[in-house]
Amino acid sequence: MGKDKAKEGKTKPPPEGERERGRGREEEGKKEVREGEGKRDERERERKRGR
């Protein structure tokens, strides 16, 4: 997460049309990450329950 923020600060703001498309792509990426983290947490929870 921190690395992404640092990268965003360095990049120049894209032209209007590009900005919207980029933001949409960014949102999708964040959702994917969140889902991945959730799945990992679920797996860990199941492992703890199994003990």
C-alpha cells in the first residue's frame, strides 16, 4: 500500500480522459487486493479452527 502511494506522488496527473480510465483501473486493482487479503484471512481462520 505504502509503495503505491509513493508512486502516485511521483507520477504526473494524466490528461482528463486518461484520468477517469486510470482511476477505474486503480479501483479494480484495490478490490482484487482486498479480496485476496480476505481469502488469506479466511484460510488462516480455518487453519486455526482446525487445531
